[in-house]
Amino acid sequence: MRDRTEHDRGAGRWRPGYPVAAAVFAVGMAGTTLPTPLYGLYRERLGFSELMVTVVFAVYALGVIATLLLAGSVSDEVGRRPVLLCALGLSAASALCFLFEGGLPALFAGRLLSGFAAGLLSGAATVTVLELAPPGRRARAGLAATAANMGGLGCGPLLAGLLAQYAPWPLRLPFLAHLALLAGAAVLTWSLPETVAHRVRRPRMRAPGLTVPPEVRGVFVPSALAAFGGFALLGLFTAVAPSFVAQTLGVRNLAVSGAIVFSVFLASTAGQALMGRVGVRAGLPAGCLVLVAGLVLVGASLLAESLALLVAGALCGGLGQGLAFRAGLTAVSGAAPPGHRGGTVSAFFVIAYLGISVPVVGVGALTVWLGLRGAGLVFTAAAIVLVAAIGLYLLRRPAAED
């Protein structure tokens, strides 16, 4: 139950509610994927390899994981607003690194700062959206938080692709636009009610403890592996798909690349919304099998060099990823004892974010020997085997409903 705070005490006058917090969340998350359609331009300008593109991308995930481990619960101590403002500030610093880009070190710094921002936003913004929901609208607020998270991640490439393709200064204007959005988000954040009543000035920076209780491991292992596979698909589209579209399919329109990446996150949002109707027991194996179908379509697009199949794979795979991810998270959080719930959920997110980084770097390394197409085929084959095995296992031993 939420503490009584200035949100309650200020009930007599209008204050921004959970839709405003969701908008702030979306703006912050959009910055984490903003460079996605621009990596090809950076490659031409700086002359680095596809492997380096994936390494630059993966630095983001390292920043997210480090923040989740060290500061995942800091908003419980200092309040939601300060953490949200800090996250927006880190996102602005990341945009400045790209705006005044001076080589690979600036790109690495920008991605790391972006990871720090996303790590803070993932927890603090989600909780803020839920806590600002009036009675009876918590489920709607949960969907708003999901849509803000995945929708923001999808809007970043879409915005950058459109501006880079049809406006001047392709490596400048997307970040200038995001800085303007961040300024507006900061003003909105300042106006949000604070939902933490008892705050401290000096939070304790500590790892929450990622031990998974033995009684949860039967649910945790398949759920976390499904999240790993789903996030690996998101990582593939965010880091590598624009290069495949340009180099293999010959489509060099950056707006098209951004729209393809947007589609996978849009489908993920739809999959997470669908889980509320399907339920955990059916949603987790069904999500895995739909994700497998998406991966098969992605593999087929690589073999046939087909843009239509790639888009179909993005939509199908994103839908399965969203369905499996939300079902797995619900199952894990429901099965964990209250005293270990925070550490168990944090462990789940750490494995998910390892999925968005480690396999993608592997794809980048394989491009050295196999080329982009061959590396993508190896990735999809390995991911299909992993996710299909998990889906079949869960069909035989379905997760319990929360």
C-alpha cells in the first residue's frame, strides 16, 4: 500500500497524474535507442567495423545492469522525483556526447550514460506511474507503464530515422530534438506529486542480493531464459537490423530502418497488453512459440533477402517477446517470497539485459568470418533452439498463475 504523501494531501487541487509520468518515462527511454538508425553513418564517418557497432551498443546494457545492481531501489529512499530528474539529466548528457561526438570514446560514453539513465528509469518511472494511479485504475496504469517503456524504445529509432533522412544535420538534429523533449519532460517531472513520504538525503548504494530462493528456481530458470531469448531478438533489431537493411537489402532510407525497429517494440507492447487476457499459465509457453515463429521469419528474411519477411519477423517476434516477458516477470514475482522478491526480480532483469548485449556482440564477432548474413543465420538458429526448448518445456510444466 502506498504511503500517504503530498499526492494525497494535494488532492484538493489538480496535479499531474500517471499519464504525465508515463509521458516522462517514454521520453527518457526514447533516448536509449535514438542512435540505432545512425550507426551506419557513424561507421562511414569513423571507419569502424560491424563488431564495434555491437560493442558500442552493448555498453548500454552494461550501464543498465550496473545501475540495477547498485541503485535499483534508490528511489525508495530519496524519492521518485529526484531519481527521475537524475535519469533525465543522464539522458541529456548522453545526447550531448553524441551531439558533440569526437570519435569512439564519445560514443562509448554516450551509450554508457544512456544505460545509467535507463537503469534508473526502469524502476523509478514504472513505480511512479503505478503509484499515481487513482483507485481502480492500477491495471490501466500498469499498461501505461508498459506502453511508455516499450513505446519510448520504439519511438527513438523512428524519430531519429525520420529526422536523419528528411531533415538537415542527420547526426545532430535527432539529439537536439531529444534535448528539447527532455527539457519539457523535466518541467513535467518537477510538477509531479512525490509519492515517497519518508525520504533520506544520502541513500545507501548497495547490490540488492541476487540469490534466487530454491523454491523459485523451477519457475525462474525457464522464465529468465525466455526473457534472455526475447531480449536477444530486441538487441538484434536494435543493433544489427539497420545494417542488414542497408547492406544486404540495399534499402538505405534511414526512416525505413527506424520504422522496422519501431515495429518490433510496438509489437512487444501489444504482446504485453495481451498477457492480461491470456494469463501467465498460457502466456509464457505461447509467447515462446510465437517468438520462435518470429525468429523463423527473421531467418527466412536473411535467406531470401526479403524486407517483407523481416518486417513480419519483427512483428511476430516482438509480439511473442512481449507476451513471454510479461508472463515470465509475473510468474517470477508471484512465486518469490516477499523477503526475496526484490532480489529475485532484479536477477530476472539482469539476465534479460544480458540477452540484449552478449548475443549481439557474438553476432558482431561472427560477422568478421561469416559476414552479416551468415552471422544473423547462426544467431537465429541458436535462438530458435533455445526458445523452442523452453516453450516445449513450459507446455509440459506450465507456470502457476499469480
